[in-house]
Amino acid sequence: MHIQIHSDSTISMHNKFSDSIAAYITNVLQRFDPYLTRVEVHLTGEANTNSGPRDKRCLLEARPKRHQSLVVWDQSANIETAFSSAAEKLHRHLENTYGRLADKRRRSAKMKQRIGRLQPISAE
């Protein structure tokens, strides 16, 4: 899983901060590593002074193999809170998505077993 971090000019990015973001994403999403090709982190801040206390935004985009991208975002007064909330949302979204796919595969296998155990119907 490749992690890309993007920020606008209102967010001061430095190596320590970007490394901590990458480590956090890796820890939170390590269970989904075989399914994901890339995770993009977009950090933005509102330049408008009238925007209020929730002026930092984090958008996370997960790119799974053979599936559509999953996008979540959160806003907060500071970028760390926005990022951690968005990461939790992405984790829940991936849990729901891949949990449903795994459940569908299990149900399909059980149905094939049930059909295999049925006796053929004779017209006699």
C-alpha cells in the first residue's frame, strides 16, 4: 500500500509530520493492506477568516484493487483531529465494505454446499 500526502499552502508540512501521518495510516489500515493499492491524504485549511472554528479539513481516498475508490473526510479546528477522525471513518468504511464482500463469499459457498446436498427431483 502506497501512501501519498498532499497539503495546500495553509498547512505547514514537515518530514516528522508526514512520517507520523504515514505511520498512523499504516497502523490503522494494515489489515486492509492486501486489498489497497494506494491511500491519498489531502490536507487543506480555509483561508477565509469568517469560516469559523472548523477550518481544517482532511480528505482520505483509498484505492482498492478491482473496486471503486472510497473517499471520506472530516473537518476540525486542528489538522490532527480532522486527520484522526477521517482515518477512523475510512477504517469503518473499509470494515463494512470488505466485511460485506467476505460475508457474500461465505454465503455463496454455503449455498453451493446446500445445493450439492439436495436430492435430484424425479418426475416419477
